[in-house]
Amino acid sequence: MGNNQINWSIESLNTLYQISSVINLASTREELLSDFNRTFTRNIGADASIVRLLTDDGWMEIVSSYGIDDTDLKIFQKTPIDGTMFSRTSETIHESTEPFLQEIHTDGKYKIYTIPVRHIVRTRGVINIFSRTPIKFTDETHQLWLKVGEHLGQALEKLDEESDAKQQLIQNERNMIANELHDSLAQTLASVRFQVRVLDEALQPTSEFTTINSIERVEHGLDEAYTDLRELIAHCRIPVEKQGLIPSIKRVVEKFREDTNIHILLQCECDNPDIPGNMEMNVYRIVQEALTNIRKHADAHIVRVLLQCDDDGNFRVLIENDGQGFNMEEIQSDAGTHLGLTIMQERARHLGGSLKIDSNPDEGTRVELNFNYKPD
């Protein structure tokens, strides 16, 4: 039945107005979904609601909830798409584009209604409405719920487009910085490296050991600076989004292996964790800095990188080596000269976690990062 055939009641118009206000005022996806759930549930007199969105692997994943306890929520945590978006008529299975009552109960407490979340012809997910008593379902209710699902779908699409545009601007700026570093500082370093190498070769036949040794140390320092700069340039060119924590760590481990020929073992006891890009970057940088310190100072033979996480959102990243180690008291008393370690600690705090460093001379070093992240 078309919307023009419905004489909207004051209650329905008020619901649409409040939903529109929520959508227009929300600045983030999390804020939008949280405010939407609360506002819609209260307006229609339901007990609870959840929003589930379609994932790339064909599941419906909860992204927001209101009024439902953790026990009931776990039942719906991750369900197949065909259990929430499709219904059967005779022998035909078809996608549901209208609200319908599911014969699903949580210990007999709720009737559960499903509203498709759509944008134009694309279905993005569903809203599940939980009610202990049946909701009176009229033509107006039917059209109202469809309209609400469309509004939410449009709002999510708009936020995604804005996020994509923002990420593209960031990526463009990162590419510009990478290009400038390559065309200026990297070229200058390459030129200085070449000149120092020429000087070293020229002085080899006539100079003293001390002079040659000093020049070689300068040459080695320039080589390390050039390598670090090339890594920074390469990382700037990696897309901001969709890197993935495990792929990022695999890249830095593989780069370490190629540059050092040190035996390095990567253990991932984690199933493709999905964390925000800024958190991913901080974890990546901590691992990168730890491996850089090993390459420069540890004289290690074996390195292990371990990534663990659990269903409660607890993450543990361990980087350890069998190198020469160092005196922790000396490092802590002279923290101002060890900027890399200080920055690692700051990154751990930005993650809301902790960074523990254990080391002793000739006993290797152990860097352990712990933090928690669990999507709402």
C-alpha cells in the first residue's frame, strides 16, 4: 500500500520527526545507531531493539542494541543472513523488503519483528524489535516501519560516503607527504651516502684505522637512516583503511626478515581482529619500533612476535628476542635520550592499554603490549 494512501497520525509523525532529528544531529556512526535504537524503541512502545548490518562474509552482525540483556543478546550475536532477511512463501525463498513477524522467541519472553534497513535497492541489514506483548500492526504501522528502515539506510549510506571521502583526503595528504619525502630528504640522504662511500674508498689506502672506522660508522648510520625513511615512505602509501591488523604486522615482520636475515617467528592466535584504523596504526608502530630497536641494537639470533586476542576484546602483542639486552635502570634513568621507547609508551596509553618492557644484559628483551577493544 503506498504512503499517499495513509493518513498519518500525530504519533507516527512525531516518531518520524524524532528519527529525522536523530539522523541529522548524529556526527558518528556509533552515535547515530545508539540514539536511533533508543528513540525508535521508546516511541513505538517496544521493550528492546537491535540493529544488525550485513557483513562481507554473509552474516548479520549486531552493531547496536537497546534494552536487551547480554544473555538474550548473545543468541543474536552473529546469525546467517537467511535467518533474518529472507522468508519462505510456499517453495520460494525471497528477500524480505517489508516488516514481518519472526517465529523466534528467547525463552518465550519476546515477539520479534524484523524491519529491513535499505538504501534504494540495496539491503544493508535489519532492525529487530522485541516486544513482550504483540504490537498492533496496521497499514500505518507497516508504512511507518518501512519508512524508518529507509531513513536509517540512507543515513548509514551518507555516513559511509562521508567517511570514505574523509579517508581519501587523508590518504591524498599522506601520499603528498610521501612524495615530498622521496623527492627531497630521500634524495639528499642518497647523495650524502654516495659521497661518504666515495670518501671511504679514497681514504682506505692511506688513512689510520680510527679514521676509517669513524667514516664507516657514519656510513652505517646513513644507511640506517635511509632504510628508516624508505619504510616511512612506503607506509605512508598504504591505504589508511582496510589494512587489517594481521596483514600490517605480517608486512613489518617480512620486511625485518628481508633486511636482517635474522630468524623471526610470527604467531597469530587471533582470527582477523577488526579494530579502528587509529588503534591499528598504534599497534603497528609499536611492533615496528620494537623490531627496529632489535635490528639496531640487539645483535639477536631469534625473534618472536606473538598476537593474541579473545572474545572479550583482550589483545596481547609480544615481541621478544635472544639478543644482548640492556640495563633497565639505566634506560629508565635516562629516558629523555630514548625517544623511541617513550613514544611506544605513549602509543600504548592512546590504546587505553599498557606496555611492559623486560630486559637484562645478555638475556634478551621482551616487549609486551596489552589493551582491550570490543565493538559496541
